[in-house]
Amino acid sequence: MKASNRIRTLTGTGDDGWGLFLRARAMKAAGEPVLELTIGEHDIPTDPRILAAMTASARGGHTGYAAVPGIPALRDAVAARLTERTGVPTSRDNVLITPGGQAGLFAAHHAACDEGDRALFIDPYYATYPATIRSVGAVPVPVQAVPEDGFQPQETALAAAAPGAKSLLINSPNNPTGVVYTPETLAGIARVACDHGLWLISDEVYDTQVWQGAHISPRALPGMAGRTLVVGSLSKSHAMTGSRLGWVVGPAEVIAHMITLATHTTYGVPGYIQDAGLHALGLGAEFEAGIAAPFLRRREIILTLLAGQQAVRAVPAQGAMYAMLDIRSTGLSGEEFAGRLLEAEKIAVMPGESFGVAAAGHIRVALTLPDDQFGEAANRLIRFANLCAARDGAD
Ligand code: PMP
């Protein structure tokens, strides 16, 4: 028996670009000392206070089916957070609790798109986007944000792709580029969404990791709350990646339909995880700043190491747990460079090409090793790039 066409073609036909990551993992499994700067995962476990709340909840009996939309107290806490951040009055009816932001992205596209609808997203993009869109039967349409524009999506490009589309997915602070969208970029995005009747799906899972500028949720912009679905998560903000806890915030009528979807897919999130999440949110902004702080430190480490050399240029690293580096002076593609770096230096980074076409000739460095190891890896990476560039120049 054959699986459905839809599921067999979820990731499209080509290589999904994660070959290098798998190669690094295989080398590590074989005992090689690989320094991994690939995926977006903290180098610390979840805080003991959050784990204590989780354990107390489970021991206290919150181990049965939990309320499918989310427990009321957590929905209220997320609503209060969004009210504070967007200025838009938000209640629990605007909130669906999901097993992580990823399930939120799926539910949001399910709510926005019908079979065959065109769903726009920005290239470079987080790896799961195209398949998430395909999984609801919609057609992923990339709109490029290019290095020359500092990877800020341009209104003209969006307006050109928008006619006939149903939704636009954006992500700021951005994975993979580390760019935070400017107020002008967001105003352009809002204009295109309004002019073309698009749902705006705003992936804000990195909203606590902003180093330069300010995070603005497009839900806060005039006329946008009725057409915006905000996807959030505790994965990055609270180092809770494995707990699988996130949310979608949007208009109450749409959230009601998404609750029906949740009833027929996830059947909610475990109650003890939700209680832990509620406790985590209660730890406040200072706790969240503490989780984000190591990424800011490592950003400084790599920016300092990059000063005084020409071969590698940093894309302005305004937020999120990544640094995107332009290595085009080496004459290599991101994929070639990452492959050679892994062989020669046993350092694993993600090729820009694994995030679409707009980030070709770049590599994404996750700021996810302890400072000393990170500094060593960054130093060797930069030295290697300079050697490659010198060799390319000599050819
Ligand atoms: N969006 C972006 C941009 C991400 O980088 C990630 C995780 N790396 C997610 C969504 C999903 O996060 P989670 O499901 O863990 O909340």
C-alpha cells in the first residue's frame, strides 16, 4: 500500500538541505570531537523551578486529559502577555494552547488556507515552513528577502506575490538570519496584508531575544488584529524545547475552529506541562532575560572576532540565537564551505542554502555552545574562511 501523495511529497522533491547536520551527528556518534553550531537549542536544561512545578503537578494528579484549548489559567496568562505586548485587548477566547510553536504553525495554516491556496512565506526561512504549508494542502510560495536589503522583506516583492494568495507567514526575530524587522518593514507587510486580504501568520517564538531595535508584533498595527495569527512558544524564551508548549493567538471565531481542529489532532497538551508553563511565565521578564543572555554574550564574542578581517561579514545580528555569516569572499557556496569546515575543523554549521535560495553563500552559526568552546569554534571558523578566501584570491 502506498501512503498518500500529500504525505509522500511533504518535503518536496529535492534535498531538504539537512545532509550536513546528519553528517555531523554521524561523526559525533562515531566518537569524533565535532563542535556543533547547528540547531537552535540551548546548552542548558530547563530550569529546576519549572521542573519542580511540573513534577508537583504530575504528582498532584494532573495526569489525565487536560482541557483541549488549554487550561484556563494558562490561556489567561498568555492573553495577558499578548495584551501587554501588543496593546490589543486579548482574552482566553483568543488563545489556543498547542504542543509547541510548530503545532501552532500547522493549526494557523489550517485555519487560514483551503486546498490549493497559495501561502506566502519569506525566504530564507525556518526549515519546516514549506512542508507545514503543504501538510494543509496549500501551496508554499517563497518571497525572497535578499542580503542587499539586509534580509528585510520588501513591500514591492510582497505586493507582486500577493494577488490571489491567502496567507503570509513572517518570522521576526528571524531564524536563520537573526534580523529583526524594522517598523517600516512591518508597516509594508501590514499594507500588503490589508490590500490583498491576506491572513498574516506571525511566528514570534524568538520575541524575547532582541539585541538591537525592538520587537514589534504586527498584531499591534492598525487594522491587523482581525487578520493576524500570532504563533508563540516557551521553547526558546524559557529553554523548554522538549516540553512542547506553545500557542496561537487570534480572533476568537478562528480560535474556536482551531480548538475543533485540536480536538481531532492533538487533543491538547498534558496538564502537568501546562502547569509548568504557567509557572515559567510567572518567573517574569528577568528570568527570560537570563535565558537570552548567553546568546547576546556569544554574539559579542563572534562580532569581536570578526572585526579586523575581511573574509567573513556578519549579517546584522539583531536578535534570535544565530549569527548569519556571509562567506561569499571564499568563492564557495554555503554548502561547500560548511562541508569543508566540517572535514577540516570538525565544526558543524548550517549552510545558508538549507534555508532557501536567498541565503546562498552564507552560513548560519547557532550561538549554542558554552562561551569558551564557542569562542574557540568561531576563531577557527574565521581563520578557515580567511584561508579559503586567500586561496580563492590566488587562483
Ligand atoms: N519557528 C521558528 C522560527 C523556529 O526556529 C522554531 C524552532 N526552531 C519553531 C518555530 C518551533 O518551535 P517549537 O515548536 O519548539 O515551539
